[in-house]
Amino acid sequence: MEGTMRHLPPEPLGSEITSESLYLRRREFIKGAALFTGTAAAVGTGLQLLSRRPTGSGGGGGGGGLEGSTPTVAGEVPKPKRPRGPYDTDETPTPYEDATTYNNFFEFGAAKGDPAENAHTLKPRPWTIVIDGEVAKPQRVDLDTMQAWFPLEDRVYRMRCVEAWSMVIPWLGFPLAGLLRRVEPTSKAKYVAFTTLKDPTQMPGQRTDTLEWPYVEGLRLDEALHPLTMLAVGMYGKVLPNQNGAPLRLVVPWKYGFKGIKSIVRISLTEKEPPTTWNLANEREYGFFANVNPQVAHPRWSQATERRIGELRRRPTLPFNGYAEQVASLYTGMDLRKYF
Ligand SMILES: Nc1nc2c(c(=O)[nH]1)N[C@H]1C(S)=C(S)[C@@H](COP(=O)(O)O)O[C@H]1N2
Ligand SMILES: [Mo]
């Protein structure tokens, strides 16, 4: 991704696509199907690691963890059985290794491999989140405390980057709606603004001016309250790796990936549409809504197809990233070419 004003390399590069495909193909040949079974088994197992809520506090939710595990025959590893939820895709999750080494997190560098290499300087605990603005109950809360308010849910979502690559990620988290209802938005609240940590000692990329810091994002309140919208604290059954936005990131699966702001420290309810980082960098190329839309090309590349990481052939991009049935009604009467 880039802002032309800031002279970052154009994406996606043809050469990058070729070398990436060859790399993935070679690796898949070596590791075979083990990668995929490994991924499936990982989902659920991290719930124990993550849940620090006291026993008895509603464990159900949409998650299942190991509750449904089948008893094991001698020597066999138990397979977690989780019924597919209403929002899960049944598509094969992207290998964990790819999801954690091919990242966009400009606070740690602009190259895809930079975050995995550099994000160890981020300290995800202790972590405080401020919730303020147009709410009856503003607060400053420790993340572990906040996490204990909600049962964790597994959600397998597609993620489509505006650069025309995509992944399938099993997230662990909770719907943003629950948090917003808890702080009681006032009648003036129309939008939700999110802010990433600003601390160049933890985030060395903030010493450069690739983007304006801190990274900021926003949603309209109805989008923020939609049941698909979640705050993630983990993925693949484990605590969120730093490079994926530890300890708390936004996930909005029908929008381009840049809406999924990482390492959130502040959530503010506002009356006016809040500024968003990529729109500030280049308003011609990145809008506020950023709904995945195969019919609206980026000024420098088509959005009609995408490269699913791990696959060789491109696949068609779906309206609202395949979530049209759930979210299209949020935009009835809106010109989605104008509000891109
Ligand atoms: N704070 C912050 N959040 C961010 C970004 C970033 O650079 N900084 N990149 C965004 C973009 S462009 C994408 S595609 C996703 C990538 O998430 P992933 O690395 O977990 O796949 O994070 C989004 N959230
Ligand atoms: Mo992105």
C-alpha cells in the first residue's frame, strides 16, 4: 500500500507476485498437508491461554474451545470440534506461518517481512484502553479486565487487503457491539474513532514519516455495532502475535484490511466522521468506507480479482468480500462509487 505523495513502492509488484507464488509452492511441497491439519487443530487450544476470566463467567458465546472434543483412542491427539458458527467461512485457513510473516504494520516498517522481524519491541502487557467521547460511561480500562467482560469467540473470516491479496484467518475475540453498549453511546454518537499506540521506542517505524502517526481509523456507528465487527485478542487459538496487532485489533471482514487498525489504545465515539490514516495519506485512492468492491478499481490496479496467499491462481473478489447478505443493507441508497 502506498500514498503517492509519500513515494512508497507501487503495490502489487509483478515481480513480488511471481516470487511469492514460487516460494509458497515450494514450501507447501515440503510440508504437505501437515500445515493445514496443524492449523485446524490449533483453533480452540489457545482459549485456556487467553481466558483469564474467573470460572463461572459465561463461557459459552460462539466459541467452543475443547468442550466438544472427542475422547481419544490411545496415542491420538484430540481434535477440537467446534460447530461452524453463522459467520464462519469454511474456506481453508491461511497457514499460520504466512499470516504471521506477511504483514502490513507500518509502525514496524513498510516491507511485508518487517513487522515479523521488528515487532518484538512492542510490549502488549500491561495495556490500557481509553473509551471516551459521546458515551455516558467513559472509562480507562486494563485489557485483561476488559477481556473478562466478554466470552471469547472463534470466528473464521476472509481478509481482503486493498492491495489485492487475501487470507483466511481464525480470529479469537468479541463483538465490538458488546463493548459499545456497555459504555452507553449518547444520542449524539454517530461514529467510532480508533487510535493505535504512539510510542517510537516501541514502534520504531514511527521515527519515519511513511504515514502520519498515530495510525487512526473509524467506522460509522451502525457498522461498528454490526455483529460481524469484532475486536480480536488472538488468532489460530493463540494470543495475537505482535506483528498482527497485539494486544487488541479491529476486524471488519467486509472492508479492506487497512480498516483493521492494530494495537488499539483509544476508542472514541464521535458526532463527526473521524479522520482515517490512509485517507489522510491519499484521499483519491483510499476512502472512509473502504468496503470491498470488485466494481470500483483502485486508481492504479483492478479490484476485480485477488491473490489468496498460498494459491497460485487469482480468484474473483466478491462484493463486500462475500458478506453482502449480512451487510449490504447498511448501505441502501448510498452511491458506493462516491462513498468508496
Ligand atoms: N496500526 C496499524 N494498523 C494496521 C496497519 C498499519 O500499518 N498500522 N495496516 C493495515 C493493513 S493495510 C492491513 S492489510 C492489515 C494487515 O493485517 P495483518 O498483518 O494481520 O494481515 O492491518 C491493518 N492495520
Ligand atoms: Mo491492507
